Amino acid sequence: MSHSAITDELFFDRTGLDRDRVEQIVRDSLSGSDDGELFLEYRQSESIGLDDGRIKSASFDTPHGFGLRAVSGEAPGYAHASELSEDALRRAGATVRTVRDGHGGVLDLDRPAGTNSRLYTDANPLSLVPFAAKVSLLEELDAYARARAPRVRQVMASLSGSWQAVRIIRPDGSDAADVRPLVRLSVSIMVAEGDRQETGSHGMGGRITYDGLMAPDQWKAAVEEALRQATINLGSIAAPAGDMTVVLAPGWPGVLLHEAIGHGLEGDFNRKKTSAFSDRIGQRVAAPGVTVVDDGTIADRRGSISIDDEGTPSSRTVLIEDGILKGYLFDRLNARLMNTRSTGNGRRQSYGSQPLPRMTNTFMLAGAHPPEEILASVKKGLYAVNFGGGQVDITSGKFVFSATEAYLVENGRIGPAVKGATLIGNGPDVLTRVAMVGNDLKLDQGVGTCGKDGQSVPVGVGQPTLKIEGLTVGGTAL
């Protein structure tokens, strides 16, 4: 079934709304505005959590509703409701017209080109697997983890999924639809030895069905990885401090790239000139060999979207090429105000949120160096394999990230694990300190969630092994 047929059934057949009348309300409400759209959403979501051998939480929600937006100049008028009715749409139209009436502009919409791209299945993961089977999986996972090592003291695991259908209708008569599955398995294991306790965690997911997570080889691999991290950290020593060479492992450490650099390349920050990268198109912002892209068109990836939440097809956008800043990520509003086109990065958390320029799957492309060569070149430094939380200041680019798995490196050899290492630096500056780029590009396992202005959206990150010179490392005492 086509996405249009699925969303016709959800938003018109079930509700009794007449499509022609809805389109007329949109035209009347947005006439005279610079931009705008009607965003319709239906979502099913669930989450099941296991802790200490028992199912401690389970939820199932079916939110649905609409958001109607009119944009005049840079001022948006937005109204949303969980009621899908003609009366609710007309009330929303009256609300957003106040912005239009204060502007007196002319509707000037750039209709995005259509696409037949299908990046993921439209099957509903939640309905394909019985609830009992999901509970059974978590219980089996718990038993397997505890049987693997006597030092296991606690196992926490969760299985979550959603199925989102969206329809975007514009006053020029164009509309677009998408149906998006999303699943995730998360595992956290605590191990103990004497008085010391350490935790390891791992997750996986994507725009797939639960089948890919419930296969025994997949969830067992997640358990093994979480257990490996926890066991290694039991033997960790205090992290050193100071400026040193840092090697970042491939894959999930790309979250540092996402936070420290990616947000600074979003269009709103650059239009307002609050980013450290503002007005630097065409300038060198990174070392030669550093190329960074945002690509929402990769099949089945967590951050991928066939269309964004304004109806623009997703795309692959080169942000930095061989160290030169090439572009920013745009939604329609910021693209129009900067006299360019949307890159398909207008994303929103739900119908209750306005679209913002957001990343999809953001990663650095591979270079020429084998990872073994990169590590062998380090006389003394740190090898950071996994990261936890971090903070970044968009204006200055300054960031702080904590490493959940890291090792000392001396004379090209990986040494003992260290605990509590933090990486401190400046996003634009750290790119210039990249000395070697590995040939082993890896994307994360499908667990990323990005927050901005109170909205959360699923994203992907990735990178090859990287060698960075002169990065500040903050240490800790055990």
C-alpha cells in the first residue's frame, strides 16, 4: 500500500474529514503568508523495561493530531490540536492568520521536487510481534546475562518501538506522506568485584521491525558488548589529565562530531550569526582530509527520513569537504531567509512542535590510514572507544565529553583502561587538530537521540578512527 493510501485511511477515512475541504482551509488560512503547511500525524509507540529480573515498566500510546503553521517574514504562527476535525482546523486557521494579517506578505512557496524513494519498510513493528514475545525476550536476555558471569549484579534492558505516519499539505495543492518505523533495544549490565561496581551498556536499532533485534545472535551480541565494557572498567585506573594525543574509535564516538560541530552547522544558528561557523562558507575550518556529511537517505538507519517534516525530500549534504566549509543544514524558513533552498532537514518531534533545522545521520568520511597505523603512531596518549554524555556551547563551540571506555596508549600499544576521562575542547579548533583519518568508517548501532529547543528526534552518527593532536583531557580519581 502506498504511503498516501495509508495516510488517507488514517487522516480522512477514519476521521470523516473531506480532503478537498481540508485543502481549502489550508489555502484560506495561509493565503498571504510567506510559507506554511498543515502537518498531520498518527503515531503508535511502546516501551517495555526490565530491571532486576522483573518487568518494571510498560507503556503504549497512540498520539495523533495536527499542526498548522503560517510564516510571515521570520515570524511563525502555529496552532496544534489532538482533535482531527474541520472545526479544530478552522480554529487553528483563525489563530495563525493573526501572523499573516500583521505581515501582509504574499504567499511564495517553493514546491519541493517529488521522490519515490523508499528508505525503510512501512510495516508496523508494534503489531507484528505479540506483547508476550517481547516480554519473553527481555526475560531470556536477563537470564543469559546472569549466566555469563558470576560478577553480574544487575541487568537492565528495554525494548521500544514506534510507528509514525505523517502527511504534509501545502496551500499550493502539493502534499507528501511518509510512514516511519523505529525500534531500539538497550542493555545495561552492572558487575561487581569486592567493593567496586562498574556498568557497561550497549544498544541497537533503526527504522526496521523487531525481527532484527529479537534474533538471538543480535541480542546476545548486545549483552556481550555491555558485559565486556563493564568487565573492562572493573580494572580501570584513574585517568590522567593534560593536553595529549587522543585517538577516537570508529562509530559511536562520532557523537562528539555531532554535538561539537554538527549543531554549529544548522541553518538557524548561522542565520542568526550565533554559531562559531557563521559566515565561513568557503573557508578552511578543518584539517585537509576531513570531510563531513549529513545524509538522511541511508536505508533503515535511525536518523533517515524519506521526507522531512515540511515535505521536502531528504538529501545527502556535504558540510565540510577536505577541510573547507561547504554548507549548512536548512529547513524552509531559514533557507528562504538566507536565499537558498531547504536541504530536507526541517524536523519536528511531533505535531505539537514547529520544524527546526536538525541533523539526520551525520558522519565523517573515511580517510587513507589503517587504524593499526594510527595507534602505532601515538607515542603517549589516550584511546577513547565509547562516550557518555556531553555538553557544547554553540556560540563558542566549546565542548566537554565524558568517555565511558578509554585506554592509555604508550609507544603505539594500548595499555590499561582508565576511568573518568573527559575530553575538553572547541569544535572548530578540534577539526584543525585532526592529524590522521582512518579508512574504517563505521556508523553507530542505531541508538542516537538529539535534543534541541526541547524537541527530541532520532539521529545517527559515525566516523572512522581519528587521531587528534593536543586535545585537553580531564582526569579523575577513583
